[in-house]
Amino acid sequence: MNTEQDKAVITLKRPIDFAGERITSLELRRGRLGDLKGIGMGDIPPIDQLLLIVSRMCGKPVAALELIDVEDSGSVLEAALSFFARCLGGGKTP
């Protein structure tokens, strides 16, 4: 069951255009174990794997996320890293 607490919204400072859609924010649902399927469990996953995690959590294609401006990249990557760390037991939990 999803509630508002199970979602996070990242508002992009620099919106992107992808496939005829203007994306001004990313709504990320609460992560699930399946979001890590195929993701290496090393110290820090590479960028392509972090983008895959975010893609799975927000429902946007990786190709769209690759267009995100550097100004917004920190908050997007932080969402993936935070979830990844929680799954390893080293991150904060809500």
C-alpha cells in the first residue's frame, strides 16, 4: 500500500524534455528489493546502475534521466545512493 510517506518528489531546477514530454520533477516511490536486481553490491555502484535504480523507482526511462542537468544530478543520485545504503544496512531508515 502506497501512502504519501512512501513517495519522494525531486523538483528539477532545470527541467528536461524527453519524447515530447517536459519533465519538471521526478516522483519516486519507496524502493523495493527488486529495484536492485542486477545491481552490483560493491561500495558504490557506477552511474549507469544508479540511474537504473532511479528509473525503476520513478518510472522514467534511463535515457530520460541521462538528460538531467548537472545542477540536479546530486539530488537524483542521492536518492539512489540512500536507498542502496539502506538495503545494505548502512543507511538511515524512515
